Amino acid sequence: MRELPHLVCLQAFEAAARHLSFTRAAAELNCTQAAISQRVRALERYFGRPLFHRHANGLDLSSAGKAYLPGVTQALDMAEAVTRGLTGRRLHQSLTVSGPISFLNLWLAPRLAGFVSGHAGVAVQLNSSIWTDPNLELADVSIAILDEAQRPAEAIVLGRERLVLVGSAADAAHLRAGGALDDLPQIEVLGRYAFWDLWADGAGRTRAPRMPALRADNASTALALAAGGAGVTVVYSTYAESFIASGSLHPLAGPGVATSHVLTLGRNPARKTGSAARDFIDWMAAGFAGSGAVPAVE
């Protein structure tokens, strides 16, 4: 005989932990706030320790609650998945993915059909961001490029980014003929990091102090400008990958320079997503782990 708490207690704890609210958990599980409180209390009596710290303005998970939550979430997700498989019913789920506009356009969009075709019951919404993400609290899964020292401990790291200098075939011919890089118009991507300066420092080059010919607030636009012959630009290698593969842009100084910036995935614990978020995270991780699938990330 399995020694387990009652399932309704586990469901109440998991929902309350996601929302950090007994009231919102009750709304999700279609019961009263008092019922959620009673079920959580029963679970705490079972363990002989509190799972939440209760405050006048809300809840916080205790150390025991934080340790218990991942396993309970995984178990409930698995139970939901096998139940769906046995009954043959498709659960229609929605999945909101938030991330930088350039990553969504240049990496995710060309590949997303592969996920959607294997998850017919999941409706995917993409929320794009520039610089900062105003939709973070609405996302089930968030994608970000962060300095490694600043990434949350629970974030999944897909790879480390490089900065690569790219330009048109004419720009590449200019450099091969002995022309100076500073003779070419420079396109700058505005944002948290000064890509040109980081690239120049990493490549051991001195950058001439002058205004860039063009500035763009995202890498997608900067790469389109460079492909159109407007100048050369420095972007993350993941973003430049498709342009280089198609021959519309060329790496002008080798594979690029290493950075401390990492591409991360995070799951929003405050949202109930069933198995959709886990499946999406597994799909993305497999895409980056596949041999040769994403050569732009080391």
C-alpha cells in the first residue's frame, strides 16, 4: 500500500503554490477558499511542518514547500498525460511563449511548425519583447539572453552566445582586398549591451570613435539592413545563423568572440499549463542539444 496524502490535498497545495493564493487556487479547482485552506492544513499535519508562510498580504512557500513542489507538479503533470492517453481525449491547452523579437523571428518561427504538428491540442501564442519583457507575468515559458551571473538559478541554460561580425558579400570582398573595417558603415543594435564594444574587446581590435551609420532596436532589423548592403553589424551568433546559412550575409572575422551571455528558458510557476510547457521546454532543449542543429551556440 502506498503511503501518500490524499490527491485533493496535493492538488490544493500545487495550485496554491503556483498562485501563492488560496483564493485563486479555489477558483481554479472550483471549490471554496476554506476548502483549499483545510486541504493544505491536512497536508501540513501529515508532514508535521508548514508548507507555507501565511502573511496578511499573501503566501510564501516555506523551505519544505519549495522542496516538495517540483515533485508534486511533475507527478500531477504525468498523471494528467497518462490519463489523456488512456481515454484518448485531447486536452486543448494554451501555451504562451515570451521572448526577444529577434529570437522569435529568426530561430523559433522557422522551427515552430515541428512543435505544433506534434501537439495538435496546444494553441501557441508568441509575445515578443524588445529590451525588456512587459509580458513576462503572462507567459507560461519565457526565453531570455542574460549575463550568466544574473540568470535565475531555476532557469534552463540552452547555450552560451558568441558575438559575430557579419556583412554582405561586397563587405567581405572589401576586407579580403585589404580594406579597413572602419571604412565600412556600421550598424548598431541598441539594447542592454554594447555589442560593437564587446566584440572589439574580445577580438583585440580598436574601434574608431565615430557614430554608427544606422541604429536599430533589434537584431532582426540590423541583419536585414546588413543583408541589404547598408553596412556591417555585430549580433548574437544564434541570430545570424540563418543569414549566414543562406549566403545573404558572411562572417567577416571568423566564428565570433565568446561572451558571458547565455540563452535561457524559464517556466512560470504561477500559471497552470499542464504538460504543454514541459513539452515545449523539452522540444527546445532537444533542438539545441541535437548534433549540428544550432551551431551558433557553444
